Amino acid sequence: MERYTSDKKFRVMSRDEVRRVDAWAIEEVGLPGVVLMENAGRSCVELALQKLAEIAKPQVFILCGAGNNGGDGYVIARHLLNAGIRTTVVLCGDPAKVQGDARINLDVLERLGHRVEQVDPKAEDAVARIRAFGDRASLIVDALFGTGLRGELKPEHRTIIEAVNGLGRPVLAVDIPSGLDCDTGEPLGTAVRASYTVTFVAVKKGFLHAAAVGYTGEIYVASIGVEPPA
């Protein structure tokens, strides 16, 4: 994992280019998607542990969506728990929509005996619950939405993201701050204001746009376990 700076040469990819890398790794190289997810999550844990190292009795709040970004969040939770870090995991969405590799990692976490809280973003108490979960967090992990997000956020998701931003806690975004468009760097109504973003494979095209600067924080580029051809 390497911190992105403008004076160094990094790969820059669009949403579609990154998807093609994932497909290449799975279909041509033969590395299962669940392994890619494991590698991505562990990279986030590496940075999280660095940032928490000087904090006595740190607490982490991980906010997961129903897609693969949430799956990364479950991997992160498992490894933080293995490291003895007090960790609260919240699924913000419909559990029935968690499928594939994300479902595997959610099931593993629950089989290990760790409770995954659930918040319906449309519920009247959604914001209050998010604030309660994150109020004492030393670090918030944003695993709500990934690079595939397109179009304006739904009002309930905007409200959840604004609640996260309102907590005033350091935030580590998984691959991309939730609500940020991968290719334009523009918030899709609003976006998580991250302190750190661990992005996978390459710097995302949108990160280079001026609009993204206030959302990404420090950018770190992490491997998924295989490097695409030049």
C-alpha cells in the first residue's frame, strides 16, 4: 500500500476500467472474488491499525451497505476483532440484498459470534441510531457505497451520510467515499468527508478532480493481490 501524491506516477482508472481488472483477476487469472475482497479488506485494516496505534482502548464503527463495499467492511471487522479492537458493525440496508462474496463474509462474521446491527435508512430513528453507534468511535469505516454508485443518492441515504459527517470523527473510506462519483469526483447530492481513503488497484479518475479533494482525505492505493498488465 502506498500513499498517493501528485508528484509520483500512479495508475489512474475509471469505474469501467477497474471493473475490467476485477473480471480479469477472477475469470482469467482464477483468483476468486472472495479472495480479492479479503485482500482489499486487510489493506484497510493495515491503515486503520496505524491510525489507532496511539489511542488507548480504541473503538471502531463500521457502516456497511448491502453490496460488495459492505463485504469489504465485514472483512475489516473480522480482522479488527482479531486484533482485539472493539468494533461495532452496522448494516445499513436490507439484509436479504447481501449476496455473493459479501454474504460469505457477513455469514462468517456472524458465525464467529459477532453481532451485526441493522439500520433501516428509511426508519424514523435511523439518524439517531447512527449517531449513537458512532458517537464514541475513534474511527469510522465507511463501507456503505462503492465505485459502482451512479445517479443522485436517495434522500434517506443522503441523510445517513450527513449524519456520519456530522459526527466529526475520523473516517476511513473503503475504495471511495460513499456518495462520490468515481469518474467525475462530484458528490451525488452529498458524500462522506473522509480523512483517509484506501482505494484498490488504482487511483480513481474522479479523485484527480478539484471537487473530490474535500472528500477523499489522504489517498492510499492498495493491491487486491494481483497487478493488472501495464
